[in-house]
Amino acid sequence: MDRTPPDIAAAMHDCFEDVNTLPLLPSVTSPVLLLSGDKSSIASAQQKTLAETLPNGRLELLSGYGHGVNLLQPERCARIALEFWQGLT
């Protein structure tokens, strides 16, 4: 979001500010993989809540990274995702 124009960032924030999907998550029965960097305190906390609420949620925290870990470590994230998918069979 560092490069996102302030007015766009504000509009994105306002769009999701009042949305609470947490009560719906227990009904999601599909396996869900959540990836986050452990240095992103906000994202990590949100991801932990999601993983705890989703019946088949799994959280992978990547040590030493913050927000956007999928952009910073794409190969590692792809490997984790592949292992996750392979474990579903």
C-alpha cells in the first residue's frame, strides 16, 4: 500500500471497514491455507483469527517477513501451497 495513492487507500479502507465476515467462516468447510509474514503484527493477528475460526484453516507464518510475503517469497509460498494441496488427497 506504500505506492497506493492516499485517496485510493482511504476508499479501500472505507469499503471494508464495516464488513464482518467472521460469523460466516465456520460454515466454510473447504481447506483454507493462510500465508503471512510473522513481522506483520496486524496481518498475523488477523490470519490467526481466521485460521482458528475456519474449520479446516491452516496458517503458515513465514519468519522474518511482513506484509506481502507472497510477493517477497513467491517460490517459497508456491512450495507451501503445493505441499498443502498435495496433503489434501
